[in-house]
Amino acid sequence: GEVYERKEDNQLALKHVREALEIAELHELVHNLAETHLTGGWVLVRENSLDSARYHFEEGIRINRDRPDEPSLANCYLGVSMIEFLEGNYQDAIDWGERGLPNSTSYYRRTYLPYLAEAYSRIGRADSSYAKMNFLWEDEKDIHQREESYQMVSALLQNQYELDREKERRSADLALFRQRGWGVGIIGG
């Protein structure tokens, strides 16, 4: 469901969320269950089904209550915060958002931070709003640096792959050359 959620194909995402919830509950896969509630919550936020989304986020929080450092717990806090924001409860949005922000994953943090900054702005806290947008900018810069590093490593690996393939081709050509007896007497042979 998460793949479809990120592609914003809500109907397929919800279908897979329902299937994943059944499997996770049947096999008592706690982590998968919490992640599935998280994904379902965000899809339902996009569908503007805020009560259903809140249910999923609260279930994710309940499941993870004994695991305070779990990113899916933090991301569920951000989900409740988003609902509070959309309902116009800006102080509650801030409270939930600040609770989830430290352990959230970069994907959810980047999605959510502009809303947290806006919530601060709407209650007259421009300084905090600016600080959240600055945090987002720094986080994005770090992500872009990681992306640039990834691209550089990928290019190096691709280059090494091509060099290895060229070496294999030359070895095969040389073996064929020797097999057919070409060059005998020419190259010391």
C-alpha cells in the first residue's frame, strides 16, 4: 500500500492497506500492523476522510506506545497533527507535530514541516514558523547532498561495470583468437 500511497493512487493503496492489515493481524506482525495503519491514515487524509484517518493514526500510536523511538510512532503523531491542522486546531497541531518531529522519517517530515510552519504562523509565532522552514531547508539540503553522493557512487559503479564488461569482452576475444590459431608466429607463438 505504501508504494501506491506515495504515487497517490488512493484506491489501490486502500485496497492493499486493508489486505496488509488482515495479514498483519492474523500473523501478529506488530511492526507491519503499525506501518500499515500509518499508510492507511495518510491515504485517508488525502481522501479527506479525517475521522477514519485519525482512527488509523491512533491505532498506530497504540500499537507503538511501548516503543517511543519507533519512526512509525512519530509519523503517526505527525498524521494526527495534520488532521488537527486541517480542522483549524493549530495549537493542537503544533503539540502533536512537535511530539512527532524528532523521530520522524525524512519522507514524512518533508511532507509535514510546511504545515507545522503554517500552524505557527496562524497563531502569530512567525519566529517558530521561520525556524521550521529553515529546518526543512537544512533537511532538504542534507537530502540533496545524500542524493548527489548516491548519484556519484552510482556513476562510479556503472563505470566500473562497463570496464569489467570491456575486460570480459577482450578476454573472450583473446581466447577466441588463440582458439582459432590466429596470430601464431606473430606474437611469439
